[in-house]
Amino acid sequence: MAKLQARIAKLEAEKALLKQKHESDIIKLRNGYQKEIDATIRRAEIAERKAVGKEAVIEKQKNRIDELDRKVNPQRYRLSSGAELIGHRFLGNNPYTVTLKIWTRVKEIEHTAVTYLCDSDKRLQAFGNGELTEHEFVNACFSAAEQVSEIQANLLGAAFELATGGTAQLHVGTGGGGSTSDLPWRDKDKNFNKRTAIKRY
């Protein structure tokens, strides 16, 4: 019995040592993995900072290109009527027809006009692909006379006559101009599909 008890005590001691060694090995492995995890996180953070820096440079260059394009090709950023383009919006849920609504301003007088385009219209595709600026797209879809109201045309005067090749007629502008313009923030626009927000400059 004494020998068995001594043997058991020895085994218990060996078991304790093995347990201690096992726990020590686990701690070492955990620390090693943690160091590897920390190093991986640091590398990811450095890569992310570099990516953000590159994105900032790319965005800056894009803005510069846009700025230079506006200087070199100012006609791409003007309405043929001479009015200021406030913005545009695509409306409606018809799968085959796109309703295009625009807002223009001359001094403090605002005007809205609407036209309808086939969903396969090449002008829509060109605008979606970035081939046309917003102003070029509006010019392609609305004549100079359609872009302004009679009041706006009178305010533009000679500039409008030069753009249209004649004096403004009574039919100029199909939407409501002036202070009663059908602006995007008025109640009657609440039910319109707002899938494309108004772009402002």
C-alpha cells in the first residue's frame, strides 16, 4: 500500500507538471498568435491609410480635371438659353418612359419644364455613361425656348435671341415659371419618384 501510495503521489506530481507545461505551451501559442494577429492588423491599417491617401489623390485629380474641363470647354456647362440650371430629376414609374423634369433660374425668376424620353434613348445612355455633362444633357433634351419661361426670356433679352435665332415667343416654356414655379420642395412633388436627387452647383 505504501508503495502504491508513493507511486500515486509520483503520478500526481507528474500530472501537475504536465498540466503546468500544457498551460504554459497554450499561453505561448496564444501569445504567438496574438502577436501575429496584431502584426496583421497593423499591416491592414497601414494598407488602409495608403489606400485612403491614394483615393484622396485620385479625387483631387478628378476635381482638377473637371475644373480644367470647365475652363477649356465652358460650353459643356451652360444652357443654350443662357439661364442657370438649378437641377434635374427623373420622375415616374413607367418602365418604358422616363420623365425628365428640370428647374432653371434667371435672376430671381424660376421655371420648371418636363419632357418624356424612351428608356432606350441614346441621350439617356450617354448621360449615364458620363459622356454628356448635366448641361449638355438638358440642352439635348430641351430646346432653348423650352428651358425658360416668357418672363425669363424677356430678362435674358439679347442673349436669348442670340441662342434661339429670334425673339422669344409667347409659347416659351411649358411649365410654371416665376414665383409660382413647381419647385421640388413644394407639396405637389411629394408623390414623385425620387430615385434621382436634384443636382445643384
